Amino acid sequence: MTAMDPRILAAVFASIAALTVSGTGAIDSIDELNTGGLTDGIELPSSIDEVLGHITENPEPEHEVSITAEIKSVETQLEIMESTVTASNFDSLESEARKIESSEEVEFSNFTGLIEISNNTFIQGWSEGLSSGPMNLTEDMHLDLETDAEELTVTEAERMPVSMDNVDIDLTSESGTDITTDNAPLEINSFTGEITVRPEEGKVVFEGLVDTVEAGSTSFSG
């Protein structure tokens, strides 16, 4: 397949808008973004197959689990692929190019990117739109948002790999297997379900189905 030209992606991003949403869900203003250098420093995929490859490679998960990962490192990144991300209970959700104000939760549809948890919380990546209350905006957009949201919820995650370092792990399964490990890496080769990120508590909770879990030196596969 022919490599994806970065100039094409840059042209797509040229329609990105800076958005302010009022508490009633009305759009107050939309300003054109300057997309110069938007793709600078970003390693672009060489093909659509590379973007979607993880979905076809990962097995269908079948084992129901609940996993709580308590973050022990200064900075943790959680990679999200093609899922819905919802920000709840926030005063700030903004970047230099975009500010979102709403008294209701804000939902980003079909989001691919990173949730970074450190002293602050960041949502970085791409979304196909956002909604808040009665307002619904369908538009491809690049996100680089800082937020003080008490909770970020990831839904519609499907066959998604998970990799986290330096976390305390508490796993319970429907089959009766329990795993508790301190300050260890967490690897899930394929996860389908819901993820709840609670930055103030320093916790990430996974509820759903897995294929294989590596919790430090302990493995779980049902």
C-alpha cells in the first residue's frame, strides 16, 4: 500500500476549530486554527493497515476481570485506540488553541491517542467529534488538552492492548483467580470493556474482558 503523505493529513487538520461550549451546550465561538507545524515531531503511520493492524492482530478476549492499577510513577501514559472518552466534573479543559466550558460532562467520540497522568492530566490525540448536553459537533479534531477532571471514562474499547509501568495491581476474575502485585508493570494483550481514570486518586480501573494479563512476574489467562 502507498505510504500516507503527511501533507494530506495536514490538509485534513486544516479544518480544526477552536471551540468554546457554554454551560447550556451552545457554541459561543469557532475560530480557525493555524495548523502550521501540526504534524512536526509526530511519527505518522505509513498506511491505514498500520493504524488498524492492532485490531486484527489481537485475539478476542473472553475472560471477565476487574483490575485496579494504582499509579506509582511520576508520569503515566495510557494509550487509547478508537474509543469514546468522557471527561466529568472539571473546571478546566483547555489548550492554547481550544477551550471547552460546560457544566455537563464532555464526550469525545472515536478517540485515538494518549491520556497522560502526572501532576496534571492531558488528553492528546485525535477525535471525530465531541458532545456535551444537547450540543453535538461532528468534526475531525486534534486534541492537546489539559484538564482537572475528577474522572475520565473510556468506553467502547475493543481488543485494545494495555501497557503500564510501576503500578500496584489488584486483579479479580470471574473464574476466582486473584492477583495482587506491587510496583510492577501491567501488560494486557487484548482488552474489551470500560476504563475509568481517577487522576486525584492515582488509579486506573479496568472492567471487562481480557485474553492474557501479565502483572509483574504473574500471568493470568483465565
